[in-house]
Amino acid sequence: MKVHIPNSAFLGNIDPFLRGIDPNDPERLIITANKKWISIHPMALSMIASMGLTIDASKIECEKLEARSKHYLERMGLFKFLGVDSGIKITEHEPAGRFVPLTQIKDSDALTKFITEVTPLLHLEPKHAEPIRYIMSELIRNVLEHSLSVHGAIVSAQYHPKSNTIRIGIADTGVGIWKTINQSYNPKDDLEAIQLSLMPGVTGTTRKEGGTEFNAGAGLFFIKSIATVNSDFFVLYSGRGMYKLLKRKSERIKLHADPFMDRHSKKNDLPSWQGTVVGIDFSLNATKEFSSLLDMIRKTYTEAVKERKQARYRRPKFI
């Protein structure tokens, strides 16, 4: 495999980074980087770290980094994950810069510990801590329950003061969304599987509308809806498919059951990713209280599931 760390790869312009991944030769990983500057989203970092976990450290090649911003990769723990000596020396200190270094989570106990530590790492105010903990908990739990990845979830996050935004990236190298959804539905390709996974009440564990007591098909829909309300970017990438929620152009908020009705872009011809990747930006400037936000999303969820149930019962039955 080959991956290039560009000068810039955030959710708004993540497409060139994804297209630059070469999945061939899965027994090796070659990493190159921009010579002058590196500024990338935690989603990209989590992906590179996930790649490294599937390969013996002796088969990983990383060219010498020259960019002035190379210390960011060291602080985020990328080279520790890869088992590569970067040659970069930094002074260790408390992460007052408000970031979550690359962290591997393989079970529910590790998830509980991680969620407890997120608030002090990011120095979050109580009104911001609850939605961030919810987003991370739901995304990581999805990996633990559905991905079947032996490496679990790889998560990282970074606060950007200029935009007052928390950026989060979570990646796994599991079975991917298509295989999970295909247990109960028959998506024709990765993009349709992603579409289904974002719809309220749809889960790979059953065709029952609204899911089951243990899996209601709500997590990804809720998180996409939080991003919709805040007018933030949200990216879901699995197999060759990618869905990207774009920022709203109007002040009017409308939550859709079908993600393709939101302002978005989509791809179905990217290099195949063995597993699932999620990237989300969370603006701390949002004024809506989390409790009222969840009430709005739950209302949309309930109405969407009810409408699909009614539509199913209205279908003609032939004997």
C-alpha cells in the first residue's frame, strides 16, 4: 500500500487524499509527505494508523519528514502506532493544545475509559462535552459491534481555535458497511449500503423497521443529523463508496431520513477501503442545546420509521 500525506486534507477537500491511496501490495506500507507543510484532518491520521496496524513494522517505509509542521504527526502518536522512528524530537508536556492522540479501542472497557478521558483532554465546557462524548461513543460502539475488526477502532481528535471546531476521525479495518448491511438488505454497491446505513431505523441485524431492542439503527443517523443542524462536514467512507455531508446554504434546518436529500457529495469509485472510516467536524459555536437537538432528531427518526412501516403495510399482497 502507498499513502501520501498532503499539505492539506480536511473534510472539505478530503477527496484527493483518498484517491491518492494505493491499496495494492497489502503486505507493505510506503508513506510519503509534502515537503513544506502538513495540515490534515484526524480522519486521515486514523486511516494511516489503521493501515499500519495490519502490517509488520519492518514492512513500513516512511520517508524523512521535512515539513515544519511534522511535529504534529509526532504529537498525535502516528509514528508510535506505526512502530517507526521519525527522528523528530519534541518536549513532552500536558496536551494543553486540546487534542486526542491516536488511540486504539478494542473493547467496551477501553471505550468507557476513553470517553471519561475525552473531556479533560479537549478541555470541553459541559455544554460541549455531552455531544462530543455521544458522537465518539456511538461511532466507536458501532465499530466494536459491527466491524469484526481484530484491531478495534482507531480514534483521534483535534481542536482548531481559529474555527472553534473539534475535528474527529475514527477508522477500522473490519468487514465494511456493505457486508454488514447485506445481512438483511441487498445493496447493489458500497454507496447504496452507505445510504442505507445513514437512514433511521435501518440496521444490518434485521429488516424490521426501527431495528431491535439492542440495535435500533439510530447511531449514524443521529450523528449525521447533529452535523446537519450545526452545518458541519460529515464523511462516511467504506469500500469504494464515500458520502460527504456539505454545509447548509440556508439558515433553515431540515432533517431528512434519506441522506441523499441533504446537501452532499458522493463517490463510488474510490480506492477500496477494507473497513469503515468516519470524519466529523463539530462547531463549538452552535447555540442549540444538546437535549433539544436530540428531541428534534428523535422526532424525525420516529416519523421516518412510522412512514416506512405504513408504506410496507399498504403494499399489495399477492396470494
